[in-house]
Amino acid sequence: DPVLFKQAVASTFNMYKHKFVLYGSKYEFDKLFSEVMGFIPTISNMKEHLPMILAGYFSESIFKKEKQ
């Protein structure tokens, strides 16, 4: 259920929010988090979304900064 999934994400965020830095720029964590939480899937069976969720989980973080 997408609602339960979003509640679990929100609960996890609430538990670890002190570890995140929120910015006003377009592509930082707060923008991405709002996109995820605002997404309304056309398929309500979350098992069908599992490949995309796992791909996002195991991909390299967009927040990783390159050393210069």
C-alpha cells in the first residue's frame, strides 16, 4: 500500500532527521524527499515497484560530493 510505504518513509525520516541537512536549492535532499512523498503511483501494489525501489536503494547517492 503506497500510503503505508510513505508512512514508513516518514517515520524513518523522523527518526533520523537530525542527520540530514536541508537546503533550499532545487536538487538537494528536501526537494527529492518532497517528490517521493508527493508521488501518487498508478499501481497501488507496492511489490510491483520493488525493482525501482531496490535500484534507488543500491545506486550511488546523488548527494555524494566529488573531492576536488
